[in-house]
Amino acid sequence: MALLRILRRCWWVFPPTLALFIGYWWRTGAIEQSWVAATGGPPIIEYPAVIDLGDRRANEIVASRFEIANRGGQELIVEQVKASCSCGSLQHEVGDHSEAIQELRLAPGERANVVVHTTVQVDGAGTFHQTVSFLTNDPDHPEGRITIVFRTASGGLRVNPGAVQFGRVSVGREVHQFLDVTDRDQPPQTVTRVVSADPDRVAVHWVPVGPNPENSGAGVRLGRIEVIPNTARPSLLDTPISVEFADPNIQPVTIQVRGRVAPRVEVIPPSLTLPLSAGTGPVYTGKCLVRGPDAGPLKLEVESASPDLTVELPGPPDGVTRTVQITWVPDTGEGRGVSRKTVRLRATTGEESETIEIPVTCEHP
């Protein structure tokens, strides 16, 4: 009786306590998970179809967070995530850690914190769209798509030209190229440094314009990049260089350098193997192309050739490139196997002269 009297006096406490309990269950998703588990049914995906990033600056790195939820009664599977460009990715966040989504599995009523990382890579002002697509086992939405929208007011930084092409450069020749860097955003970016991925092959020098750059119709000119290849020895010049900024949210701009440093006199291919194979049988004559500097004509003379080799220099004698025709006449007395032979040529361009060698591998049948 005493307990009943106490309950009668405290009846008003139960409604708010029950409301708090139900609210807690609702916020944690426990009610939803219990309901969908009890009712069953296929998985049902819920996610934002459009993410508007608003006004952004060119090369800015933006992270947008949202949730993917399973409103159905069976496990939801999200897989085969693809972005419309390499500048976007979809990642799953768990605590302080995030990783690219290869496959995401959500139990009935479960939610996952997801982040889209986007780099605003545009050239010009306007409204731009990127998409992230994926597959699901939701029968009503087997293909999911999130459209990312952003706007830029001016188009941001520009490097002109956008790539560096040196082509073929002879050893020892001093060459360089300049790139102009302008920014159409206001306020303009601050360049902290310009870096070469391989300074031993390609050196760079940043030349800022000064503390008060002028704004032209093409934007604010920030400075120039001097690109200087190392021509001391033959090598490929395929090296990226990057422009880095004071704002950590602005991705560095990458410029690709291409070209190669070639010997002053180059043989293409550098060696021959005879005989060559043909439909009519073995061919004992092969050709090489000898290329000299672009500055002047190349003069070639035969210095020597191994026994059984004959050398001809067809074509005009004063071109930048010359053809060398080498014929092997096998000695019938030689047995089967492989022999190494050599052709030596004297190459003269202007007042410079050097001896070049063409190795010839002879395979005796």
C-alpha cells in the first residue's frame, strides 16, 4: 500500500522520463534499427544527391561531410565508387581516420559519416559540376550519383605556357625557358616557392615581380619561373615542377617538363644486329641514322670497319642527319655463333670533330 501511495504521488515524473528515453533512442537510431529489423524488407539507401560547395577559389581543396544511411531491413552494400575526375574522392570517416571507400556495408538503420574531398581544378569563371558515382544493392537505386557543384568568380592562377617542351637538346648546349605566373583571384595568392622534383636534371628559379604587382586584364602578374635543364650529360628531362602557395588550402600547381639531352652526335639505333629477318629470308644489310647538332651540316667519313663489313653513306653529304648503310658479307669459313664487329666514323660539325662507334652483332647461322 505504501508503494502504491508513492507511485500515485509521483505519477507526473513518468511522462517526461519516458519522453527522454524515447528521444535518446531516436537520436542514437536504436528505435529505427529495431523497427527495420522487425519489419524486414530490402536495403534502402539515403544520401544527398547534390552537394553545393558555394563560391570557391581555383585549386582550392574542399572537404564536404554528410551521411549515408540504410533505411531498409537488410544490409546495404555500397561499392565501385568512381569520380568524374582525379580531383575528387569519396572517403569513409571513422573517428579521426578516413580512407577511400572500396566497399561500404551498413546494417539496417546504420549510418556512416562520409566526406567528399574535391580540388577545384578549373580554368575560368563560372559554375562547375563534378560527380561521384557508385553501385548499391538497393533494388530501387542500384546506381547512386552525387553531383558536386561549385562556382568560381575569376578562374584563379594561370601558368603560361602550361607545360615546358625542350625537345632534343645537344649535350653542352645552354638553354632555358620562362613561364609567366598570373592570378585572376582577389586577393591574389602568395607564392612561397617553386620546386623541381629532380633538381639534378631540371633546375628552377622563381623571380617575383615585387611587393606591388600590377593588375592587368589577365590578372595580377606574380612573377616568372626560369626552367634550366642540366645539359652536362645525356638524360631524359621528363620532370614535374610545382608552384606552392602560402594558403594551405590551395593545392600546388604542377607543370610538366619534357625533353631529352642527347649526345652532340647521336646514332639511331645505337647498334645493329645482322642478319635481319624478312619474309624472303635473312637480310644482311642494315641502316642507322646519324644526327648532329641543329646548328649546321654534319660531315661523315668512314675511319674503319671490321672485316666482312662494308659501309656506305648514301644521300646528300651536307645534311644535319646522315644515313649509314652497313652490309655484312659472312665468311664461309666461319663456324656458327655470334661475332662482335665495329664501324668507326669521323663526325665533323663546324670546327668540332669526334669519332663515333656503331657496334654490329653478327649472328652466324
